[in-house]
Amino acid sequence: MATEDARRLVYVHPSTPVGDASRARLLERFGDTPPTVVVLDSLGMGMGLSAMDSNSDTDTARWANEVIMWLKGAWPGAVILVVDHLPKAGGSEPIGSQRKGALADALFRVETVSPFTRRVTGSCRVTVEKDRRGWFEAGKALFDVTFGGGVPFTIAEADLGSVVLSLGDAVARQRQLAEYVGEHEGCRVEDARKAVNGRTTEFSGIKDTLVAAGVIEHPPRAGLFKGPSWSAFMAQDRQ
């Protein structure tokens, strides 16, 4: 990070629950120049510090009101980003109360595309899970972030061809999705993803590949339909 950028960063590491005194200190710290972006890392740690249960809908709503909604009220022009975590065993849903997702205006999933370490460069993908304002469709791969290996991180358009499938061969997965769409024209993207039992990142690459080939169509704000190349694709030798 450049020195001029570092001067703009304010890091706060609270050791007590957020209360009136800490709120007053935050407002005093920024004064007439409010932050443009606020990152809370993480929701689970914050709730734990406040002795609240992240599996409880009531506690989740209470913490969100006391922290997230207060931040939005104090700095209405700021973007509030809240980090949450998925189960380590590869589960697809966030840990704890489902109310966390309902509170957000937008949800973005970050998943590893290729492993990275301090010595090895890798990447992760940012995919849309929810967009209340309708700018992006659920399941859309927004961009890839490359970092690690001692090099600066970079952001680029998602390379759909780089997705590593862990749930089967890509061609078989494409055919499975095409068959489902043929039998359920107009189906929701999420229903199709569940039907082929694919992770969001993997499914996005498969869907976008079929759309680009004209096998299926995905009109804006609509479901999935058979495309002009659907019949030819399904007629191909399964071998």
C-alpha cells in the first residue's frame, strides 16, 4: 500500500462491545469528513464481542441495529461492507442465522479459484449472491482477484475458463444444465444451480459458457430458456 493511501486508512480494533462511548469517539475521530467505506471484519467476531449468538435471529437483528444500522445512519454516504464466513467444510450457506443475508442490500461470495500462499500467486472470484437494487443478476461472476506470491494484487474480468470443477466433468455438467433448462424453461437461476448440484462459482462458468454458445438464453431479469443451438448441442454424441 502506498504511503498516501495508508494515511487515509483508519484501523479500529475494539476490545469491548460497541456502546455510546465508542460511538461518540468514532464520530469525533472523523468529524466533518466521514469515511467513504467502512469494513467490519467480521460479523461473527463482532457479535461474539457483544456476547451475542450468531445462530439467533433475535441477536443478529439486534446487533445489526446497534452497529450496522447505526453506521448507516451516522454516515449515510458511506459504503458499509460486512465480512462473514462460510463453514470450513465447504458448505454453501453462511454460518449462523439466515437473517444476516436478509439484512443486506447486496451479498457477494468470495471463493478460491486457484490456491495462493505468501510464495505462490493464486486467485479468487467475486460472485453476486443477491442484489436488492437489481443491478446484477444472482450468480453473475463479477471479477477475479489475483494475489499472493509477493506480488501486488490485481483485479480483472472473471476468466470463466479458469474455473476448476470439483463436482464432475465440465462437458457432463453442461449437458446436465442444458437438459434441465429444456425440461424447465423459464426456471430460476438458483433452481437450476441446485438441480445440477453446483457451487455458485462453478455454475456461473457453466451457464455463461452455454449462453455464449447459444445453447441456452438468459434474458435480463428473467429465467433460463432453450437457445437456438440447444437441439444441436443435445444431439451431440454423449461420448
